[in-house]
Amino acid sequence: MPRTGEKPGKGTYKCRNCGVEVTLDDDNDTLPPCPSCDGTEWDKVG
């Protein structure tokens, strides 16, 4: 399970708390806190 601050690679990640999705376009991008609920745990969905 990727967490905020990690660099899990390109893809779409869904917040485990509220379901908001964010997309990372580069392997060097860092997962942010959830823009909706400030959650820090993510699931890769795409």
C-alpha cells in the first residue's frame, strides 16, 4: 500500500479513506496527501 511521500511510480491511485483519485505522470512524482480528506494511504487502481 503506497503512502503519502512515497514514489510508487506512474499510475492512478485511490485514497483509502474517501476514494478520491490522483494520477502520477512520472516515476519521480511523490504521492501527495489526499486533496479532499488529507488521507495518506493509497491503492493503485490504474
